[in-house]
Amino acid sequence: MENATLFVQFAEIASEEEEWFFIVENLRAAAEALEPRFAEYWRVERERERIREEQGKLLVFKNNNPDPSGIYFMLIAYAIENLCKGLLIKRNRARVWDSAAKAGKLLGDVLGHDVLALLKKIKFPLRPEDEELAFRLERSAVWSARYPVPRKADDKTVKIKIPSGEEVVPTWHREDDLNIVKEFFLRVDDFVTAQLKAHSGEVLSQS
């Protein structure tokens, strides 16, 4: 009986898309707080590169310059995950509720950190460059923003297959990443918002 009550409480939260979108706002706010540090990191790196070129040799700088890029990517990856999962829950509320209330666990559809798979599930219109960016975001969320190595030595954790069929290691971080990631997040956010409005319109037209 205690489990049944717990499962119902779990289901009430799990099947409410607004709970997932609330987390999106927290994650986005945390990511935005890092943006000034992101710009400062690259300002310092540009200055270091200028000094290296002037000296004409490899220099080792004593002061560390912490790179916030991985953490920023991780936060945005989690935010996009929650956007996708919130929309999937909106579309499949009855199934989510049933699984959560009866078994005390989420559907497989709303588990995992595979950003690209989640975007495909919600039918987000992907651009050619989005697949690599989604991989880079997932890489930060799963391990590279938190650990020096993944859980196991596996090419799938660091390599992605490009259209030619070749497997490559995507760029880790670039100076223009901030604008690229922000634009990508806004596109996903706008798409999810539009889908929610369309879904609400369908419900109203049926009532």
C-alpha cells in the first residue's frame, strides 16, 4: 500500500510536463550565469596565443585558465533533454502515468542522455550541422564535463560518423560555441513551444 501511494505521487509529478519545463528554466539560468566566464576564458586564450606567436616558441603559463565550456554544454544538454522529455510526456501522458503509477518508473522513451535520439523522437527539424552539435552536447552531459575519461574505452563515446561514413572525433570546444549553442537551444525551445500550442489547439477543437 505504501508503494502504491508513493508510485501515484511519483506519477503525478512525472506525467506533468510543466515539472520538466521548470527544470529547463533552472538549467538555462545556470548556463547563462556562465556566459561572462566563457567570454573571459577565450579573451585570455587569445592573449596567450598572441604572446606565444611573439615569442616564437611554446610557452607554459603558470596561471590556470579554467574552461567553462564543458559545464555550459552539459547544462544546455540537460535543458534540451528536459524540453524533449516534457514534450514527449505531453504527447504520451496516459502511458507515462500508467508506467509511473503501476511500476514506479519512467517509460524508456523519456530516459537517457542521447540528445540526438530525443530530438528525433519529437520530430525536431534537424539541420545538417545539428547532429555533430547534439553529439558534442551529449558527450559533455554523459562524461566529458565531469570526468577526464568515459566509463569505458569505447570509440562511440568520442567518435561520430560523418556523411562520408568516416568516424571522427568532433571538435571539443571553439570560441564561437557560445553563440552556436544558444541559437540551437532557442530553435529547440521555439519548436517545443509551437508543438505545445498546436497540441492545446487540437485538444480544444476536440472538446
